[in-house]
Amino acid sequence: MNKAQIFILSFFFFSINCFNSSFAQQAILPTRWTKAAQDAAVPFPEYPRPQLQRSDWLSLNGKWDYLGGKDAADASDPAKPVFFGDKTEKIRVPYCPESLLSGIQRKQEINMWYRRSFEIPSDWKNKQVIIHFDAVAHHAALFVNGHKVGAHAGNYDAFSFNITPFLTTGKNTLVVAAKDLNDGRVPSGKSGPRGDYAFCSGIWQSVWLEPVNKTHIDNIRLLPDLTNSRLKVLVKTEGGGKVAAVALDGSKVVSQAESVTDTYFYLPIKDPKLWSPDKPFLYDLKISLTNAQGEITDEVKSYFGMRDIKLGKVNGVTRPLINGKFIMQLGLLDQGYWPDGVLTAPTEEALKFDIEFTKNAGFNLIRKHMKTEPQRFYYWADKLGLLVWQDMPAIWYQNEDTLKTRKEFRKELKAVIDEHYNSPSIITWVPFNENWGAFDVKNITNWVKQYDPSRLVNGNSGFNNNPPYQEAYGDPKNGDYVDTHIYIGPYGASEPEEHRAASLGEFGGVGLFVRGHMWPVANNAYAYEPTKARLTEKYVFLLDEVEQLMKYKGLSVAVYTQTTDVEHEINGVLTYDRAVEKMEIEQVKAVNEAVIKESYKMSQ
């Protein structure tokens, strides 16, 4: 072979490799935010935790070194970090490696290794440095400068470590080992092996650093008490001390109180402004911590909404009451999947978009289905005024190795409740959906109700449905809702009982093909309409029927499937890329608002 032939052949293979690399990063279905996410040096630069906010912090989002794929070293609680070498892939955190936005985009990763170097800012001297991981699937171990700091298991809850003892002056190196078998033996929702959609492994929410003093606030717990016009507060700390809390309406001080740490106390809120979907008023909250010498060692900002959610009778019918009044809960099933980010929205603007769209279309409820979101999602729901039903992501093989799998489900369920306890928008917990991974439903429903009596509990939404591989657990006959799923519905929906309100936890699911905006798989829906106009007419007709059920059959909740198309499902109000509104939204808004307005009259 002569030099010319060698050159041509080399160029050929180079071109093929470049093509394959380019093809691997080709967006199958880009969103309007894809490019901004790819171009961002630091994705999600916003402070990640609005209900416990400090002014000083450092995001670690962005490019990390990455080792993964079928030949990656076992990442199952390793004793030491893997050797990276000089040549590694780059991954964009916090997008999972299965996503386009990660820059990796492989079908399923099991063993994942991440490496990132950083320097501690000079003004953090003499501070304790906390590293926060907002979500990693599923087993994670952290090394700092070669020393193992700790480990965590869980797909959906945030965790943190104090890394101060392991830091050095100048450059520091983090290594994160993540292992996700994604075998359905831990909660994994629609991302599991019997789920419908793309896998999501590894780091999929923000990673960030925060400096604190040795004596600092760890966590807060807020509970509005409308009956007694007060806010119940618990401040958990590291190192003890004295707590001072101030509630504000803008710049006006509404209330203030002092207490010791790790003890419940109350902030009186005279004539409280109530939080509701129509008027989502939020009070600001400032909490400070002082030591025995009277020095302020920590200050955080937060917020709260004064609202309650209870069952009560309206004209003899059991209904959910928000601030003592019946409001028809009319919502969308929101699965929170993205064609470019999988479980992670591409940007903050995108994360907010789905909530704003739902609100602007006249809905007052989101059922967050089979996943959780970053804290900022719930902040926007709190701020904009949308009620949230929060599902627990399903486990899939709950009947295998039950001592281990069921324990893991219970642990992660508690962690999800703890993490999102303070958001006024969340009014209902949903432990199980359609018998998926269901076990001990009656007892778990009772436990959730006892653990968080301030909210309603829907133990098994759509208990009338079940997956083909297991027998239906069925109606637990407890909790606060009797809930069926009817496709396309709505007739056949549950009717209220003496101690449970009636919910239509899913209905609709009517599809529309939109060429150029569908995931490249066989697409489907529960029913179809040929045009945007016809689909709009169908939705209006379904809502007219929902109104009849609300007025004359006691229905209190109706959740339409769904906010967006998701991969093979084309029954969204929006296409999967959020580019096309598949219905005439002004007509959707008008009928939604009309039905909700009729519900107001029923409490008069």
C-alpha cells in the first residue's frame, strides 16, 4: 500500500469516526432549550434549594471526566477510586449519561465514574464545606483527594457530606462512583425495566458546594396551622444554639419568635393571607442561629404558604377542601420526561415552562407521575399556584427478596416525603399507581397518613387497573380518595364514600399525530383524532362530561393524560419537544375555568 492509499484510507476511517461521533450527539428531537443547555458552561446556575437558601455557594455542574460503558470498573461501594488516566470521556453534569445533553448518550449505564477538580474560594477559609448531591441513581460513593467520604443509596432524594477534613490548599479532586443496576428492585418509576421509557442512571440533578460554620442549620420543617393562625416550625442544627425566626410580607415583619434548636415552636400569623391556586401568596421567612456567646453562626432564607387541605362535606358529599372550600382539582398527568435530558429538564426556563403552560391552560393541578423533580420545580409550583399530587416512583420486583426490596421502597418513600414536606403546592401523596409494584398498600397508606397528617393520601391511584404480570392488589379501602383510571372516560369514574372523596386519577389519553415532532418509534394512544380542531372539540366534550360528574355524581378530581407526548405516547396536550400545542389552548382554558368556577358555587 503506497502513501497515497494509506492517506486516503486513514482519512476514510477518520471521517467515519467523526461521523459516528457527530451522529452520537445528534439530537433525535431537540427542544428550544437544547442548544442553550449544550452551550452553558454551568448548567442550572440558579441556587438549587429555595426553601433553605444561603448567599454563598459554588455550583459543580458542567464538564466532568467520565468512565462508563460495558468495560467500566465495578462502582458498587468501592474502597478506593478508579484510575482515570489521561484520556477520558467528558460528561455534562447534571444530565444522565443516557441523555443527549450529557454528551455520552448510551442506552444504559451500570457502572459510572465521575471526576472533577476544583479550588475552594479564598473567603471560605475556616468554614466547613458541604457537598450536596440533589439526586444520583442509585448507589453513590464519594472520594475527595483519594479518601472515601461516604456513600448513599436512593434515586430521588438529595444527600450531602461534610468534606472539610479531606480538603487541601489549592486543587482538590472529587471522584464519584455510581452504580445503577436498574433491575427494578429499587424505586425507579417509568425508568425501570418494566417502565416505558429511556433509562436514567448516575448523576441527574445538581451538584454543589456550600460553606457553613461548625454550628449551622441542617434542615427546617414548616407546617401551616390555619385553625390557630400560626406556622409550626422545627429547625434542626449541627452544634445546637438558639434560633430566631422572622416571617415577612414583603418588607413588613408579620411575626417573630425565638426557640432552642431541634424543638417545635410557633410563629403567630394574624389574619393570614391564604395560599391557593387563585392567589398563591407566599410569606418570606428568615431564620438565624446564634451560639452560646450570642454570635450569629448561620442565616438562611425560606418561604411558606398558609393553606390546609382536608376532607369535608359539601351538601352532604365528601370532598377535598382547600382552606375550607371545595375547589375542583382539574389537572394534567405530568411525567417530566425530555427528549434531550430524559429525567432532567434542559434548563431552568424549560423546567418552569411546563408549569407555566399548565397554569396558562386553565388547569390548577399537576399530578407528578412516577418521578420527583428538583426543588426548584416545586418552588415554581408554589410561586405560580399549582396544586401538586406527588407520586412515589414504582418498584417493579417487590415480590422478590422482599426483606430487601420492600425495605428500600419504604426508606425512599420516607425520604421523598421529608425532602418535599415544606412545599405548600403538594397536597396529596400517591404511594402506588395502578398496582405497579404494589404491596401492603393498606398499611403503607395508613403510615403515610400518620407520618404526614397535614396532607391527603391516595393509596393506590387507579386501583381498577393492573399490569399483566401481577394480580391487582386492588382498592385498599382506606386513605382519602377512591380513585379509578378510565380511558378514555370519564364515565365509570369513582363515586364518593362516607370517608373518601372521588377521584378520576387518569382519563383522556387522546392522541394526535404531529409529523416532525414525534419520537422515532411506533407511536400510540388510547384513542385518536385527526386534527387539532377535532382534538380540541373532544377535550371540551370530555370536560363537559367531567362537569356533570362533579355536579351530580360527587367527582372532585380529574387528571387528564397528559401534559406532553412522551416517547411512544402521543396523547399530550403538547408534543414531546414542547414545540406544538396540539389543542386550541384558549378553548381548553375556557372550559377548564368554567368547570372550576362551577365548583366554587358548590361551597357557597
